[in-house]
Amino acid sequence: MQTASKKVINGWAMYDWANSVYNLVITTTFFPIYFTEVTKDHFKSEIIPFFGMKFVNSALYDYASAAAYLLIALLSPILSSIADTRGNKKNFLFSFTLLGSVACSALFLFYGDNVEYGTICFLLATVGYCGGLVFYNSYLPEIAAPDDRDRVSAKGFALGYIGSVILQLIGFVLVAVHPFGLTGATPVRVTFLLVGIWWLGFALFSLSRLPASKATVQTHYGGAFKEGFSELRKVYAQVKLMPVLKRFLRGFFFYSMGVQTVMLAATLFGSKELNLPSTNLIIAVVVIQLVAVLGAWGIARLSGKFGNLRVLIGVIVFWLGICVAGYRMQTATDFYILAVAVGIVMGGVQSLSRSTYAKLMPETEDTTSFFSYYDVTEKLAIVVGMFSFGYIEELTGSMRNSVLALMVFFAIGLGWIISALLKQQKELRIKN
């Protein structure tokens, strides 16, 4: 196959520019800090009520994230299979984008006392973000030839980080300067509103350039959900016969527990364990994202020279080092140095994982169904990672102990990726 036109590639990459502001401005920076601070201020304690139950506020945030990812993990395989069989991938992408952006904007009305409202809006916005990624990622093998997938995937992540930095800086100015007479926590809530508008506006531009998908089933013999389960069984049967892909997915599952949890919980760690002020945390996240742009491109180049799986092994070893440093970290300077280290590999591991999967999967028209396996693997990993992080904190009273669990996840993931590389090398020797 040939790589699509520059117009289509840029349109696809611009969706990363559109939706990454939610993941990196809201879930990584502003919302976790805002959620813990306003709930603590209102209830005069870190223990807050939620539908009649009591939770540590940061743990409730972790549980809400886990619940959102679990919900989308359950829904996306069926929805993606339907999108393949019915040829309505763009419709699903738009629907999840609309859900996420509207729910994100609705966080403007979250003041701290209405915990249930804020948590539900956050959950729905996260579902919209994750659900859209299933259909967005599945376009990659359709628009890029195998040799171009690392480059195209990295371009998407790079644009995502650049766009996020722009809106992150806008939010930082609002919080630090309080322009236009904004007072109290209003600048943060305005940032939530701006993220929703940015997300929807640029996503519509991207959708206008993406090609319409074709239905893989022309004659329908049953309902959409019945056909969806049929597609899942077909994909599962193919994956079982591909040992390298199967091993990669197992490794991806475990190291994603660590990667995604670090990204989602880093600001909470800096706020609660090191007592860093919000402005410092925002600056640190901006630095992470700027470094991540270079990291995504640099790791893509390394993969072209040394191979995807070899570079992934090196990146995971680097993440293990980050966990050790995170557990031992004591000062603000330690946090900032570690933030740069996280930035180097954060964008790279995500971009490389996506393109590696696109290379390992078979040539097929069922790209959405295949990528649903990838996305479900990642979402279930986040569920386990975030739940473990929150539960261990509640159980032991310290996030540092939660970091130790992440080291175990990375180590298991490393073992599976090494296994995938060895199997790939064996297959090549037999073939040659």
C-alpha cells in the first residue's frame, strides 16, 4: 500500500492536536490538583463523601479514572467491530469527541462541594477521550505504509504535545495572572471550558480531512451487536496464530500499567508527597511535554535504525530507573530532574507502541477491530495500574509504596517484550 496524501496525514495528526489537550492539560495537570484542593478546602479534610461512602480524595480520583477506562474497555470492542462491519468509523469518532468535549466543558460548574457531579463529568470526559482513540488509532494502518508508520505515529504525538503546551501555557497565565477580573479558582474552571472548546473545534477540522471508511460486511445477517461479537471472534482467532504479536500485547499490557499511571498520577505525587505548589507543577508538566516532542521523534529514529522491539526494551529499562528514582525522590529539584527524564520516554513509548502494533498486525480491512484489542489492552492496564496506585496509597498512607508496584509491572512487561524479540528473530532465521 501507499501512504495517503499529505492532506490526509496532516488531518489525521491534527486529531492528536485536538484531543491531547484533555489528557495532558486536564488529567495530567489541572484537574487532579484542582480536584484534591477544592474538595479538601470544602470538606476540611482529605477524606470526602461520595454517594454516601468515604474516600481519600486522591484515591477517589484514581478510582474514577479506573472506572472510566474499564467502561471503555468493555464497550470499545463491540463498537469498533460495528464500525468495521457497518463502515461508520467517522461517526463513532465524532460521537465520542462530542461526549468528551462537552463533559470536559461541564467541569466549569464543578466547585468542590458537588463531588458527585464533578466525578461523573470527569468520568464521561475520559470515556469520550478513550473511546475516540480507538477509532483514531485504527486509521494509522489505513493511511500509512508500514515503513512510514513510525514517522506518522510520531507526528501525531508530537503535534499533540505541542498543542497541549500552548493551551497549558494559556491556562498557566490564567491561573498566575488572573486576567479579566477572574478571581479564586475561576481561572482553572475557565481552563476546563477552553479545553472542551479546543478539543471539539480542532477535531471537526481533522474529521473533515479523514477518509470515509468502507464496510467490511456488505450483507448483514444479524443485528449490529451480533455482528460485532462475530468480528471479535474472528480477530481473536487471528491473534492466537501470531506469536510475536501475542507476546507484544502481553508486554504492552504490563508496561502500560506503569507508563499510564505515572502520567496520570505524577502531579498528585508532587502535590501530596513533596508539597509542591500548583504553579511549579504546571511548569514541570509543560517541560515534560516539550521534552516529549523531542523524545517521540528521537525514539522513532532509533526504531528505524535498531528495530522497534529492541528500542522498546531499552525504553522500558529506562522507565524502571525512573521508578527507582521516584521512590527515593525527596526534593523539588529531584522532581524536576525526574520530570525531564519522564518527558524523554513518555511520548516515545506511546508512539512506538502504536506503530509497533500497526507493523505486527496482519494486512486486513478490519483495522478498527484489531486496534480495539490494542486499546482494550491499554485501558485494562490503566484500570489495574490506577486502582493499584490508589488502593496501595489508602492501605499504606503513602504514594511512594504505590511506585514500587509500578516497578513490578515494568519488569513483567520487559520480560514479555524480550520474549517477543527472541521469537521474531527465530521466525526470521527460519524464513531465511
